[in-house]
Amino acid sequence: MLPGAAVLLPVGRCVGHRALLSSCADLRWGVASVSPPTVEIRSTIPQGSCRRFLAARGRAGDDGPVATTDPSRPRTVVGEVSLAGCSSTAERVADVLRRRITEGDLVPGARLSEERLVCELHVSRNTLREAFRLLAHEGLLVHRLHRGVFVPELDEDDLVDLYRLRRTLECDVVRSLEDVGAVRLGPLADDVADGETSAARGDWIAVGTANMRFHQHLVGLLGSRRVDEVTGRLLAELRLAFHYAASPQRLHEPYLARNRALLELLTAGETERAAKELAEYLDDSQAELLAAYRLRRA
């Protein structure tokens, strides 16, 4: 087997959160991979053409706003996914876009411009389109005939389904934990501190990203690559739901203290109590997002 090659198990990667819910009990699928070396990816489009295109295209498209991202962030595949456990260029590009969704850079209803992304990520159109297909299978992008590729807009059923899966994963993981020491809880402590620091400077989008990482690291305590992959896709979809809240501060502020309280319970080894607190936490979060969704749709 070549270095960095991936072994696709029977069900493969083409599942959304509804299929994940039915599969997570036995987890007889997934992607087993060997960490690949960093590969430099160069654009097949002349750089001058890219610069002219990006200078000319800063406006909304006919079918919705064109997705844009923070210009201060690295815009190359090498810079963004050098640590990703993906075996192909398309999977690396999909990882970049998935991360942008999870971090709140791509919003529901935004249209993804092929031309812009080819220039930003220094990849071919074929590679980008394959990445689009991978993310469409995960429910993170949708293709609309003759209109393009869009970030999906969730409905109430999606929200309820996402939280059903969150309870199945997160609460069961917490209940199963034994002898979780300070070293293993270090990433969660960092996430809590990052959230509090971001709140102090009024960056509530960054608070939301720290919260996403907290829950990813919480599930990561189980030590299962497949569960981590499920959770990564779940949290990317969930971040789309956060955009329905009129006030990011109002949405995230109460959970800063609740994340710290969960961390303290885990540090004390009170996993059963932590699981109970987490279940109530998720119930409250679901209710708030559903209320925000209904208010926005009214």
C-alpha cells in the first residue's frame, strides 16, 4: 500500500447525519488512513488571472451571496490542511471547506464560487468538484441545477435530528470515561480558556468556534477515530444552525460557564453527573436554536 493511501470500509464516507445516527451504534464503517506527507498543490490557472478574477469578483451573485472568508487566514491547501489525515487532494480540499463551515466562515444559503475557490486553494476544477461531491454526500453542500453549489439551510427536522445524534454520542462518551487525567483534559481546558478570552474581547464568532472544539475534544476522549469523524461532520452541520440566532452573544454566553462546569466535573471524575448535566445542556441548546429558527422564519 502506498504511503498516505486510504482504506475505504464497506459503507464509506457518503452519509449525512440521519444515516450516521442509524450507524453509530456499531460503527462498522469509516475511513482508515495513514497520515500523508504534506503535498504542495499548485494552481493550473495563471496567478495573474486569479488576481484579476478575485479583484473583479467581490459582489453577491445572482443566486445568493458568494461565500467569502477572512482574508487574514491562509488561503492555500498547503497552509490549511497540512495536518489533515486525508489521502487525496479532493479530500484535503473537502477538509478545508468543512473546517470553514465549522468555524462559521460559510453561512447557510451562500453560493460557493468555483472560480474563487480554484484561485484561493490552488487546485484544479476537477479536484474542487470532487470535494464538492464529498461534502454533498455529508449533507454540508447542496447542488442546485443550473445555479451552482450552495451551503444548505437547515430546517426544524434537521435541528432535532442533529441533537438526537449529539445526545447519543456525547452523553454516552462521557458516561464511559474512566480515569481521565489532567493531561487528557488539557485540550478541553484550552478550549474553555479560548472561549472566555474571545468573550472578553467581544468576538462571539470565535466563542462559537471554541465551543465547537470543546465538544470535538470531549468526544475525542473516547479515542475512536471513527467517532471523531462522525462528530466532525455533525459539528459542521450544527454550526450552520448557529447562524439562525439573531445574537451570537446571547446564544453562546450562557455556555461559557456551563463548559467550565462540565470540565470541573470531569476533572473530579464525576462522569455520571457530568453526563446528566450535558443532557440538560443539550436540551437547552436545542430549545434555544429551535426558538431562534422559528423567530427568523416568522
